[in-house]
Amino acid sequence: MKSQKNNLNTEKIKSDITIFVLENFLPNESMSSLKDDDLLFESGIIDSMGAIMLLGYIENQFNIKVLDEELSSGFRSVFTCLGRQWFTEEWLGRELNKNSVKDLKALAEETGMDPCGENGEYHTMTIDGPIFKETIEISKFSKEKTDTRLFIKINEYCLKPKKNPSI
């Protein structure tokens, strides 16, 4: 009987996550269009910030702490483009990590912005990860601005071979 209860919980969790993905990333699709084995990231349904949004939902909805694990999985991203109404220049080039996520959440509470950047509040660039053969090292960039955006202009970069690439 206990395994049947666990199975029902698993089915409910799967259903809730599917509904969340459909509502937030595939609003015009039906439940049947998303399969259990669909690769959300690889198929382009979600991007890196969408993954953080999904993980945040799972953390909050099911009291499962996965965001810290995701951030420590070896991917490194930096903030490259920001909405001026929410961010200051100090965020440009800053790494997306536990501290910046904490600051994003506080900024969201203060301003009402989406902490996952789903409405264009910011964009990041992934510079390293377990699937990268080389790390992108940005050695020099300038900070540029328009009326509504702050962004970096990369002036110098190089690809650094990894000592022990994962792939």
C-alpha cells in the first residue's frame, strides 16, 4: 500500500511540474505534447534562466533544495545585459552564483522584477561548464549603455583548455 501512495505522489509531482512547464514555457501546448523523457534544455524549451526558474519552482513547491546543486554543478555564467530600471553597472560581468541569486531574489522583492529574467530583465553568457572543452576567459570588456539597457562589450577574450575536461 505504501508504494502505491508514493507512486501517487510521484504522479502528482510529475503532473504539477508538467503544468508549470506548459504554463511558463509552452503556453499554447497541451499536456500530451510534453513527454516524461523530453529534454527541456537540449530541445530549447527552456534556457539556462528557465532552468533556474523551474528549479526555483520545484524548490518552493515541493520543498526540495536543488538550486544550490544546480549552481554548483560546474556551469559558470556572467551577466552581460541588464535593464537599467532594475540594475546598476556593478552587475555587469558579475558571475551568476549563490550570492548573485540571493541578491536577485532581494531585488525582485524590492522592484517586482522576475528574478529569472523571463521578461528580459537581464541576460547572461555561459563561460564554462562540464560539457565545455575550453573555458571562455573574458580578460577585458567595456560597459556600455542605452536609454534602457546596460551591457558589456567584450574587447578581449581567449579560450583556455581545461586540465581535465569532462567530455
